[in-house]
Amino acid sequence: MSRIDVLRVDARTIRVGDVVPVGGRRRAVVDMAARTRGKLLTLEDGRTFLLAEGRFLKARRTAP
């Protein structure tokens, strides 16, 4: 059985599979690419979101 943790993440600590609030909805991160000033996240619905350095989000992460 796994548990769900709520964490404060930034461009350095976010992981594929984390669920983040973007545009008023929670969306899972399916891919990431490093950018000069953060990470470009690809979300489960195909949208992209730039998580800039110094910006934090509350993410849900499933832990084994």
C-alpha cells in the first residue's frame, strides 16, 4: 500500500508523477525538461507549465 504526501516543491525537487495545481486543477506531471531558469513541465492533459526558479508549488506525491 502506498501513501500520499503533500510537499512544497520547486524546479529542483519536482518529480515526474507529482500532482500539482495548475490553472485551478490538479494535474500530474508526465515529463520535464530543464530550462535556463526553471523546468518546463508537461502535464497529463498535454499542457505545459514553466516552473520558474524560486517559485514553489504544493505537490501530492505517492510514496511506496
